[in-house]
Amino acid sequence: MTCCFILSARLGSAGKLLSNCKSRHSSHLSQAFERRVARTRSSRTVVTAMSSNGKRVIVWFRNDLRLHDNYSLQKAAQLVKSGSASEVVPLYCFDPRHFIKTPWGNPKTGQYRAQFLLESVLDLKQSLRNIGSDLIVHLGMPEDAIAGLLGEGSTPVITQSETTSEEVAVDAKVKRAIGNKGNLQLEWGSTLYYLDDLPFSGDMQDLPESFTAAKGKVEARCSVREPVPAPAKGSLPLPEGLDKAKWDHAPQSVQDLQSICAEDYPKLSAPQLPSQAALPFKGGEHEALRRLKHYTWDTGAVSSYFDTRNGMLGADYSTKFSPWLAHGCLSPRTIHHDIKRYEGQHGSNKSTYWVTFELTWRDYFKWFSIKHGNQMFHEGGVVNKRVNWNPDPSILQRWRDGQTGLPLVDANMREIAATGFMSNRGRQNVASYLVLDCGVDWRQGADYFESILTDYDVCSNWGNWISAAGLTGGRINKFNISKQSRDYDEGGDYVRTWCPELAKVPNSHVHEPYKMSNDQQQQAGCIINQDYPAPIPNSSMMPPFVHGDRGGRGDRGGRGGQRGGGRRGGSRGGRSNRGGRGGGGGGGKQHRDIPVGY
């Protein structure tokens, strides 16, 4: 498989890329945190020059925590088979830069994602052991670990290619750390469609701004590559005589990660999910493949996905693949071809197609991040629009706490706080409400979602929020929350699940309890401003767009979710693109069917 470092002539040098890139958190590393990192480096340069008796290759895992359909592992196994390498060192690093507070004050990696990530790493470690290999787990900067693991000569360091500037900046640090003793090789592997197969120019500037137009070209001219097999037993030989006690520091609980956290970071602990959680997500490739089998073959739920995807209660109204996709425990190509096999036996329909449609949307935001670079994280979005945002911090807090007085918004915000997950329909509505009704800076919503979501994916999260904020140049989709409530939770089951104050409120008022008379409030045992809040008053709202802006109600727009756009600032304020091949902007009628929690 052609590896992405060959694209360097088209993508531009790392130095050129980084000249436009400022890591979003670099200026916020406190001196205390830097001292902690220094202590970590001195006490845990775990991988003190590991001796090598052969030709070594390092596989550096990031968001590709699986054996199946993994181009980096395939490349390493090929090097061994050809005689170009004789030993393979798999590596994962828990990077302290992922355990700091963002400029908005949120923990960058919240407890739900931290737990899922740890489970995924430990599952990968066991899978590698099962084929005669293992996984070095380093608590510290990857550039330090990789420099200590280099073998003789110029050691290939193979890793999955990422597109946004924090990841690109780490690539550059690794290159500097290894110098001419190593060779960083980037493999494309996170998307449904392979980068080189796309029908667009190298820099992707000819990719249509409309998702529909882009999708049409891709589907007409491209096919999804077959997944590559998982490495065979013995195909990734470890260095001989490896003293695991010297290099393997795999944490066994999220509490073990506290040592690399910033000093002001919240205490990490294993989350305790409530019984009403949609699904008790567990990280790892084995759980990912089990979920794929369950949704496709065991239940046949894939055949009804289109009709159920806007649900908000239960495990199988949507695929729930997103956490495993975000961490690379599950390949989108594996999903696609598994569904194709299912269609061969049970027939195809709109639902089976629609899962691949959603995966293409996921690709699109990856392309979007490359094409638009840092503008994806700026206040004014890719259109660089100046907006006067609502400065009242109490509104953001009420939104986060699920105390807005609008049951659909409140139920969803309580669900995400309690579980780390929210339905796609919910994400559309809470984003629209925060930005287009309340006028709060969209980046604050995107940053909170980055912190709290189990299925956080940088491109999908920030791409969807920038779309929700109407800052992509396309249609502005303002959702009517009351109408959405009635359309998608007609009987009020969802809002009652997460807002128990509404348990006895009749269906006629469950979505607008503030309209109950005093007598009705007494009968329902729900006194407004006592048991349940009144809505935020209009006088506190600052809708960011006036009638002269292009807009639309968006009530019948399909899947949406987290979205945003703007001037530099916020947690992702300095991200940049990898360059080269990218993705579409936000034009056209892309308000329809934007996937998030698929």
C-alpha cells in the first residue's frame, strides 16, 4: 500500500505546514506542568536506548488501535517479510499534552474518553501478544519514547497520517528528535476512501463546497478498498532479549494516568454509568467487532437504520460505531464491506446504503480540515465572519448543566454529562440552541464536546460545530426546539428519562412545561422555577444572525450535531492542515444528514 509520506511533494514540507500552525494548547502549558513533564522525562525515559541486534521498525499507534485493516502494521510486516527489517517494536504513548486544560477551562480528555482509550490500548496490547508481539506503552511524549527506541541505521517509524495541526506538530517534534537516525513514514488509513483514490487535485482545491456534489463525484469514480488482513502470528517479531520491565508502563486504571496530567487537572476515575445510558461503551477492537456483528448480523438492525437513526433512546436506534471509529478500533472499510456481504445475503435497501453515506460524511470532514486548515477552528469560521457573541457566562453554564428550561436541550445535556454520549438528533438541537438562539460563541460548545464525548473526533466535532454556527458559507439551519421535541420524542419518553422532574407532566405540556397554568403545575408536581427552570428569557438571548443572513429553519434537515467556526481562539484555535489533499467546505445544502453519533 502506498504510504502517505510519498505524498510529501504534493502536501508540502512539515516546516512549511508548521509555519502556519500554532498548537492550540502550547501557550497554556503552565510552568508547573512543564516541570512535571521534565520529571516524567528524567524518571521515565523508559525506553532508554534499547539495544538492537537486527534491523528495526517502529509502529507508532495513535488513532488506529486495531490489528485488522491497519496499513501501518501491514507495512511493518512487509518490511520483515522482504528482509528489510528483522524486528518490530509496536508503541503507544499517553501524551501529557492530551491531559491539560483547554483555554476554555475544560479537561482536554475527559473521564469517559480516558477510560475508553485505556481499554482500547490494553485490548490492542493483548491482541499483539496473541500473535507473538506486544505493545510498548509509554507515559510521556512520543518524541522521547521514539528517540529511545531507535535501532541501528535509519529506523523506519511508521504511523497513521493525521491532518490537523496538533498532530502535525507532534510529527515535526518526532522528526527533530530522531534526526537522521530515523525515518518517519505516514500511512493513510482512517477514512472510508483512500486518499490517493479521490477524484480531485493534489491540494483538493477543486473539491466542491457542497457535500452532495463531492459525494457524487467520489461515488461515481471511486470504490472502497478491500480491508487488509490482520498480521499473522509471528509476522511482527519483537527484538530479542527485550526486558519488558524496563519499557512497559501500561496503566491498569485511569487513575494511573494522573501522573502525566497537568497539576490543575481534575482527578481521573472510572466513570459509573447510569442504567439509562444508551450503551455501556467499552473500548477495544474486540468490542468494536462485536458491536459490528451485533448491529449487522445478530439483529439485522442495519436494515432499518434509515428509519430509526433519529431516535434518542436505546442501544440500536443507531449503529453506535462512532467511539470505536474515533479511536481507530474499527475500520470504516471493514464496516462497508461487512454491510456489502450482508446485502449479498439479505438484500440492500436505503438503510444499508445510508450507513456508508454517513461514513462518507465522516470522510468529508477530514477533507474539510485539510482544505480549510486553521479556519476550521477560528471564531469567524471559513467565511471569516465577524460575530458579536453573547458574553453572559451564565447561559453557557445553564446549557452545560441541562437547566435551560427547554426539555429537549436539557435532557440531551444531562445525558452527555452522565454518559459521554448523545444522539445525533440531540447534538443538532443543542448546538443550534446554544449558537443560533443564545448567541454563545460556537467554540465553547465544540470545546466542551471535545472534553466530554467518548466518541470525540477532531474533524467531525469541529466540522459539525462550524456547520451548526452557519460559518461555512452554506445555509444557516436554526432548529425550532419545540417542534423538534414533538417530532422526535412525541410521547416525551426521552425527556422524562433524563428530566425526572417532568415525570408527571402530561404529554400536552411535556415539551413546553412553562406553558402550564399554576393549577396544572400543582397537579404535575412540577413548579416552574422551583422544580424545573423557566426558559432563558429572550432579553438574555443574542441571536448572532439577522434577517439579512442566509438562513433556514432546518427542522427537516437530517443528521447534524456538533458544529462551529471563527477567529483564532478557543481550544482548537491554532490548528492547521496537513496540506495537499483536503475536503469540501460548507457550502450548498449540506444541512441534510450530517453524521455525528452514528
